[in-house]
Amino acid sequence: MKKLTILGSTGSIGTQSLEVVKRFQDEFSVVGLSARRNIELLARQAAAFNAKTICILESELKDDLYALLSNKKIEILTGRQGLLDLAGRDDIDLLVNGLVGAAGMQPTINAVTAGVNVALSNKESLVMAGAVIQDLMAQHDVELFPIDSEHSAIWQCLRGEKSSQIRRLILTGSGGPFRTLPLSAFSSITKARALQHPNWNMGAKITIDSATMMNKGLEVIEAHWLFGLPADRIDIVVHPQSVIHSMVEFADGSVKAQLGVPDMKIPIQYALAYPDHLPADWERIDFVKIGSLQFEEPDLKKFPCIRLAYDALQTGGTLPAVLNVANDLAVTAFLEDKIGFTGIPEIIESVIDRHETVMNPSLEDIDLAAEWAYKKVQKLIKG
Amino acid sequence: MKKLTILGSTGSIGTQSLEVVKRFQDEFSVVGLSARRNIELLARQAAAFNAKTICILESELKDDLYALLSNKKIEILTGRQGLLDLAGRDDIDLLVNGLVGAAGMQPTINAVTAGVNVALSNKESLVMAGAVIQDLMAQHDVELFPIDSEHSAIWQCLRGEKSSQIRRLILTGSGGPFRTLPLSAFSSITKARALQHPNWNMGAKITIDSATMMNKGLEVIEAHWLFGLPADRIDIVVHPQSVIHSMVEFADGSVKAQLGVPDMKIPIQYALAYPDHLPADWERIDFVKIGSLQFEEPDLKKFPCIRLAYDALQTGGTLPAVLNVANDLAVTAFLEDKIGFTGIPEIIESVIDRHETVMNPSLEDIDLAAEWAYKKVQKLIKG
């Protein structure tokens, strides 16, 4: 029985992780859960899965949450510090980090430092602090199990293989909802349209990242840290059907791909059950019904975020963290109607252009760079 | 340095195997070579690769071959017995069996019995004597490394995986040159048209097998023996581009595929270099240039050979051997203009319909069944 704590349990990855746990009650048990503000769902989850500890990020909701749980003996933590405490506990086998954005980084670090393996959906952890986390992983003998469908695909393709025999990684991406939209129409993209993703069921932040294709850029950086390849050996191919989740090309020209229906429960289950493919009856793939798989080059004019991410990875140091914070905030500003769609890459670019990169950064350097980026973006948004 | 003997060295698999050996002269050396009748090429290969022993199947060509090699110290074997002797020698690390048809079975058995691993292109070995060969493999602690692109793909996808967690195998096939031809035109298919394969560069027998799709049927039977799955968990999907070489679906719904340009040198190299992906500069895959991958259901009305092969596998015993011999001879008859294209499945069907299957056959039972099938087909062809 694997004991799990799930951070962000009321979000997209969190709820789907709990569906997997529910499907395999003999394999997994839930120790801890955390949510930002959805106390009703958090209380229901805590009761249904017999969680020992739960954390509510918005502390002022504690009493309401307590009321919902009145008859149960459940420890309630609150606020950022409660989240970090929960993430750093070593009474579990696996931490599922389903948090969104830069806020997910420190919980990953806390788990790794506690010697706990992490099923990682929060891509910002490695984007911001890849080198720091890698050092800690080696120090505490901890593994990361990617949940992202792309990285899960690569991880699966690399089973039994030597990483020295990889020629390149090929990350596939749907191209998002604006793949076929002419560049001239990009400035008038509305929030409502950007939130409609063609294939995947995901949270708002990641859906916008998919629309700008920053998602793919962040995945390139994450893949660099997970699989140890330089930027020029990680390629992006647009694949609108999202059936091939990513690929690995080996030194002899042989390519392995992992495929499936666009359902996050499959990579989540794999990360939870690794190294096993436990029998499950999620929707099955039907190649004849799919009929055709397409491939295109990503359009860097329409999607400058891709270029910005590659540049940040090439430069390294604190720059990917700055890119990530700028993206987080620009996406939030777009979702709050403060900037337009094309304002997202514009803000990111002007922030990373002004950043004085610190190489081989400590966690403190990364925090300082993130803080600097935060202020810079706020200033740019207010104009 | 891996020491190799290559049977069928002047054929399609043989010459491509030698291209791989030439590319990796520090990895592989050639001990033995065999050919049917192309003495000029065999002599050149023997000289170029410093073979110690060569075998010419058509014994009457021995003197001419000897003359071509006058200055070199090379042992020359002749005839079927020479071939079987060469196949059964234990002074090598790997036997590459590039022979075509039922004649390739006994050499595989001889190598396995000598304790030598076999890189197997000859699919008839397992189709005819799968159970016998499996027993011998266990007895002599020998492995088979598939060269066929489909089985190589599955083998690669299964690296590091547990075979108990496979849900099904998905063999892809181009559908051959007559995929889009209406059924009504099948009776007038000419030899010249049937010999034009859209994707792969192969010998005549296999090209016709691809046109009738018996190739895929034989591969289903071979996959059964290589990977231990029953017929109803081995599916065929038509995939005209031949880019996805085959797939494995696991119990959790995750699918792995192996892909590449349609170049046999990649699976040959993998079988020779296993477990390594040695760096090679064969043509590289370009997904954007490929653009699109299609999938269709195989048409069992146009390609009854598929159904015949599944039926033979379901029944088991000596029936797959009979199917295979009948197919070998029917294809030869077609290539000799003795029967039409639709005559191939007709002959096979009437032979397997009349066969009294022996279950759990010994090698002798298989030989007897093959002999029976041989006579039956000859009678049918002569009318």
C-alpha cells in the first residue's frame, strides 16, 4: 500500500489523482490533502479517502472547513506555512504535487529534502530550480516521477534504455486552440476563446499556457532537467490530435513513442503505480477511429513564448525562473482582463531582457530573481 | 567483438546485415556466409569481410566459386547439408538467419541446439515450429532477436517492461500495393504489379506476401511465439506510411510504439547490437516532412490470407506449418505464372481445410505435415 499526500487535491490533477486512488484502493491510501479555497470539495475528499491531515491555503476559511468536518478527527493545517509543512512530512511514500505555478516549487523541495519521492505535475519546480532540485535529489536519494503527459511519455520510452544512447527528445504539442488562427488575429484573442482547449481537460493557467504554447517551452526546460539533454537536443513537433504524447529518438535512428487517449489519468496512474502498468479500464485508444495523426512545425512567429523559453534555457542561471514568474503573472493579468493575449509574451520578453542573470544560483538567488521579476511585471502591467 | 554467421548473405537481409557490419567494424566480425547461387557476390563478400567459411547451396557451383576465391584460404561448404552444418556451429556469438521460406526453419533449430543466439529474419521458423523452438531455447538458454521491423518494434517497446502487463500487441502493416484496389480487380493482378512494394525494399517472396497480406498473418503467428500472447490479443492495423512499425498496449491503456524510416538496417542493427543503440547515420525520420500517419482496418475480404493465418494459429498443432508451406509454394507458383493472384489464398485454404492437424507436434510431425502439404499443393497447381 503506497501512502500518498496530494497537493492541490481539488484542482484538475488532484481530482484525477483521487479518481486513480479510488480505482485502486488496495494499492494506494491518502494521508494528506491540500487545497487553496474549495473547502466543500476538500472536506468531501478528506472524508471519502480518510485523510489524516488536510491543509487549506486561505487561512480565513479554516473555521468553515472545521465546521464541515465537525465529526471527524482530521488535522487541519492552514496557509503557506501549513502547505510547506505538509509537503515536508516523511510519513508517506509519494507526494503528488498538483500545484500550479511558481508556488509549487518550494513544496517539491521540501518533499525531496524529506527523502520523499515526488509525482510531479508542477512543471515550475524544475523550470525555476532544476539544478538545486537535482542536487537535493542526489543528496537524499529521491526520484521524480513526471505526471505531465509529455514527460511521462519520455520516461516510459526510456524504460530499460541507456540515457547515453538518446539522440534527441521530441515533445509533441497540440498547438493549442490558435494553431490555425492567422497571426493578424492574435491581438484580438479573448479569454473565453483561449480557455477552450481542443484536447485536454486542464486548469485555467495551463490552458492559457497551451494557447500561448509557453506550456511547450516550459516542458522543454523541464525535460532538460528530467532527462539531462541540452536545449538543442529537445525538439517540439506540433501534433494536433495529442495521441502521440512524446517521443525519444535513439542514436541508431530508432524512435520510441508513447501514445494514448488524451486522459491525464493514464500518466497520473503510471506515476503513482510505477513501475507497474496496473490494469485499468480508462477509455481505450482506437487507431482506426482516430484515422490520422498529423505533424507540423511550431510557428515561432505566432508563439514567441517557445523561443523565449529556449533562450532562457540556453542562458540558464536565474533566467528560467524569471521567465516562469513573468509568465505566471502575465497569464493571471490576462485572465483578469488587464492585458491582451499578445501582451503575455511581450511582458515576458521585456522582463527577461532586463534581468541580470545569476549563474549557478542558490535557492536564495532564485527567490530574489523571482521577487525582482514579480515587481517588474507588476510595474509593466500597471504601465 | 561479436562473431557472426549470416545465412542468405546475398539476399535482401543478408546484404543489409553486411552493410551494418561494415559500418561497425570494431563491433562485429564475420565468420560464415551462405548463399543460394550468387557466387560472384558471395565471393566478394567473403573476401571483403574475411569470412572463414562459406556455403553455396547449389552444389554444382562449387568449382566456379572456388575459382573466384583461388588465392584465399576459405572453407567452402555445399548443399543443404553444408548449410545445416554451418548453421549448427558454435564458434560464433550470433547467427543471422536471413533465409526465406520454410527452408530457414532447420538452420534456426540447429543454431539454437548449438547454444547460439539467433537474429531471426526467417519468420517461417517460428510459424512452423514455434513450440519446438521454444522448448529448445529454454533447454539451451538461447535467445531470439527479431529482425522483422514489426517484431523488432514490439521487442523494443517491451524493454524494461513485464510481459504480464501487456494488454495486446498491435502489428502495423502498410496494406501492400493493393490496399486501395477494388476487390473486383484482384483476380487480374499481375506479377509485375504485385512485386512493386510501396515502402520497403525486400525480396520477391516477402513482397508477394505483403501484397496478399499473408506477411501480416505470418507475423501474427510469429508474434505469438516471440511474445507469448494468444491470437485474440494480437491485432493488425493497416498503416500505409510504415512509420509506426508496431505497438504494444499495456494494461493501464498506455501504448508504446517504435517508429522509424522504412529501412531494414535499423532493426537489423538493433538485433546485432542489442542491447545497444549504436550511433549510426542511416536516414533520419522527419515528422514534419511525413506530415500525416493514417490507420485503417485490414480488409479481410480482399486479404483472406489474414483470416487463414489467424485460423491456423487458433487451431495450432501442425496447421501453421501447413499454412506456411502452402503459402511458400503458392507464391512460387504465382511468381512462375502458374496461378493467378487470388489463387494464392484459394490454394492455401483448400490445403489447410484438408489437413488433419496433429497437436503438440514433434519436429518429425512438422516435417511430415510439410511434406504432405507440399504434395497437396503440387497436385492442386497441376490441377
